[in-house]
Amino acid sequence: MATEILLITFLSSPILLITLITLLIIIIFRRRISSDPENKYRNLPPGHLGGWPFIGDTIPFMRPHSSASLGEYVDQQIARYKNRTFANN
């Protein structure tokens, strides 16, 4: 009896309910996007989108360089993609 009351109290917590609903929405949204293979990489410029989210190529991009150059990272990206638009994470 005490475990049933504890479970009901745990499930009636507003923070838990909000968290569970949010996770459910995220899971449904991600499955819907990933189930459409044509939509996955449509209209994206060439480039690297893997790696760590929000970090990606930030560390190499932020390395110090002289103000007279674009920096080693940008020079490498321009050489790789031949002055075309490219995507980075």
C-alpha cells in the first residue's frame, strides 16, 4: 500500500510530468524526421556536420591567429571546398 502511494505521488509531480511529455515529443519528432530519408540532407551545402553538437569545429576555429590572415582553420576549409559555401557544425 505504501509503495502504491509513493508511486502515485512520484507520478503526480509536475516536473516529472513535464519532463516525460517533453521527452515524448522529442522522440516523436526525431522519429518523424529520421523516417524520411529524402529530407535528411536535402539542400545542405557540402561540409562536415558530425562531431560534438555545439562544439564541432569551434575549437579549431577559435585558435589564435594573426589579424593579417583568416587563420589556419578557415584557410583549410577554403582550400578543401574551393571557395564554395560549406557547412560546419
